[in-house]
Amino acid sequence: MHDTQLVMYEEDFRKVLAVTQRLVKDANAKGIFVVDRNGQMISEAGEMRGIDTTSLASLTAGSVAATGGLAKIVGEEEFPVHFHQGQRDNLHITLIAGRIILVVIFDDRSSLGLVRLRVKKAGAQLAKIFEEIQKKAEQSQAQGSAGTPFAEITDEDIDNLFSV
């Protein structure tokens, strides 16, 4: 199910961004990040500036993978929710639809209870969006390469693009 390569179009990205921007307000969060399990940043919203989002995405994916290994050792399929409490900031990490990771960074302006409540609603919305993206990808894959967004690009077009 999750082996299909996802292609996110502008309209899909806008839907994801709208959910994350709404979650920032509803949860009174400092930052919201949507990451795939491969460690690629999909979307970000909030006031977090100057942080290394590439590292955040890859470390989050690594953490979820490591915790998944721990879950299997103790007989669980997955631990879909992780919480890390710091002196200033807290991280709430949720695995959505088995493929997407939602990271919420919040401080004492919010509470864990509020974040969990708001993440539940936003997570359901994101799961629906990514389910639609998955269906589109599977349909394109079933149609073969003609259904991909790059099907009409020829080798000659690529050569022309990179020639000096």
C-alpha cells in the first residue's frame, strides 16, 4: 500500500498547508511540520524560524523508525504518538495513515491536552488528504508511465534543458 511513489500537486499541498496553519492557531503551537517516513519535509507552518528543517525532518523520521522497532520488541505494531517534554519547548509527534508524521512544537502557551485534542482532528483531515493523494498515485501507476506528470517529457527535452 505504501510502496507507491506519491506525487503531490499544488492543490494537494494547499490542502495540507491549510490544515497545518489551522492547527497552529487551534493548538496554540509554535510550529507544525508534516514529514514523510523517508524524512522529507512536506509542509511547515507557524512561527519557528531559523531551525534546520532538513535535520528536523530526517531526525523525526529516524525517531519514528526507532520507536517502531521498540514497539515490535514489546509486541506492539507501532507507537503512533510520541511526546517529548523540554524545559522550553515540547514535541508531540503523531504517525498518520502509517506514512505521514505530524510534528507539533509547543511551549507553555498551550497544553498537552489541547495539542492532543487538536491533533486528533487535524490528523483525521490529513489522513483523508493523503488517502486521496495515494489513490491518485495508484491510478497513475495503474495507467502506466502515461499517467505520470513527466510522461510527455522526452530525452531530447532533457538534453536541451541541460545543454549550454
